[in-house]
Amino acid sequence: MLRTRVTEEYGIQAPIVLAPMGFVAMPPLAAAVSNAGGLGLIGAGAAPPPVLEEMIHATRALTAAPFGVGFLIVDTAFGPSTVEEHLAVVIAERLPVVVFHWDLPPRAWVDELHRGRARVWLQVGSVARARDAVALGADAVICQAAEAGGHNHSATPLLSLLPAMVHAIRPTPVIAAGGIADGHALAAALLLGADAACLGTRFVASAEANAHPEHQRRIVAARAGDTAFTQIFGPEWPDGRVRTLRNRVVDEWRGRDDRTPPQPDPPQCIGTTLLGGAEYRMPKFSAVLPTPETSGDFEEMCLLAGESAAVIRAVAPADEIVRDLVGEAESLLGARPLPSPGAVR
């Protein structure tokens, strides 16, 4: 078995972490990854504290294994994505892991979560930011490289960023993120010093993901070069840099995509979806991801995906994805020298 500090310290069987993707990583997917031996993370997104509490209860009804939650530190058009009341829910529910992404959280929040016996992970895209995360008290750092889909600050590929980050913040555990969707990439990340891998795109293309089938179909159909960075999406979250699948709107705005364009006059609706149980008319350049309830023009939508889409060939159940990743990585690592003790053994 692949045993690392993360598997041992968090009571999981596989060094696989579900990226806490808003809209997509809902209770069924988080529970499925945890039941498969990995660590499922709920994507809180813009969910208010009472809804987060319901999501935690729904996940707990599906699994007895450890799971956690991921928050964004950003001000959106709907207000701050994360507030102190979210922390109160996490502490009351005794979740073992909380992940923060985009900006760094206040030190007081990290201390409060530690007092509530939750471990805090911070996702960052540079070595300097990783050092800041450790200084804040992070128990582990997710190394988000340039290949990763979704909102992404990084400009450095995983092959360069991961070992540099592992060296810079040792002995803090580092979880690799970006470009990982098969056992070869998982094995490479472990050999480079990661204690686990955090996967997003591969789990968007899973049976339990709360993703629209068209989004999944396009991930499966993608080839190398079919994703791009852009900042055009964002009336709800202006100017957020994302890696997404290329479609008509992404290609039309290449070279002019360093910010979210103003809304057209008259306003244009590209589709409808559900937000908080209510119908939401998606404006031009909407950053809201298409879920199964969404309808509209997918050539205009934000279809987040990382470069690992190029090796994904089918939508599969989460347990099968975890099993295949671990089995392939075990086979590869069995014939190779492993890193020093404390990484993989």
C-alpha cells in the first residue's frame, strides 16, 4: 500500500485528496472518495453556514470515513465567500480538515480552528506563498501548480514547483495538485516528495460529481492544448484567473482576457441554473459552473478543467478512479527507489 504521512496522520488508506470544488464536490462525491480510502473534501463555495451544516450532515449520512471542507478566501459579488460563522459550523461538527484557497485566511481563524482540533491546509501556487502558509500555522500545504484547473494563481509547472516547495517548507507535508489524473502522475508526485495528491479534473469526470454531463463529455474529449488560462469569467467573481476548457467565448477573447469584460448592453443571458434552490439567469461571462440543472449555451460557459483532461478517457465511479490510481502507482513505485523515510514507504 502507499503509506505516507498524510495517510497515517489522517486515518485514510490512499494518498488521494478530492479537490474541494465549488458546485461539483458535493456530499455524494466527497463521501464516495472517502469511502474509497481517500480524503473527500466538500466544496463550500458560496454556501451560507446553515447550508454548509446540511452538506456536512448529508456527507456523514453517506460515509463513516474522515472528510473535510474547503473554503475560498475572496470577496465575491454575493459578499465574502467565507465568514467566521463557517468556522463555527466546522468546529461544532468536528471536521478533521479545513482547506483554504485563493487568499490566505486571518491568523486568528487558523488559531480558532486549531483550538477546535481541526487541521488547517492552505492551497498556494508559489514557494513564497507556501512559506507564508507555514508561518500562519498550516498543518499541510497543497502545492497548486500551473497545470491545475479552476482558480489558479500559479505560473510554475508541478515538476519544478513541487520539489522546490517540499524542500522550502520541510517538514510540513505537501500535497501535489495540477496535472494528476492517472497512476503515473501520482507516482511521480510521490517520488518528488509529495505526501498525497489533490485531484480536481479527474473527479469532475466521475459518476458522483455534481457536474453537467456536457462538461464531463468535453473533459473526456479534450486533448493536450485544449485548456487555457483566462480572466474573462466573473460577474460573480471579477477577474479571477482560471484554467478552463477552451470553447468559443474563451477563444474569442484570447489576447483580451486579463480581466472580466463589462456586461453587454442590453444584458445577455447565456443559460439558466439553480443557485440556492432558486433559478439563476446566467449573465454573459458567468463564472458559475454548469451543474445537472443547467441549460443554455455551453460555448459561452465556464468549463473549468486542468491539463490532466488530456489523459482522461471516461467518466467513472469515484471508487474505481481511486483504485486505478493507487494500483497503477503501486505497480510503478514497486520497481523504483523511494524518497527518504517520511515521504513514501
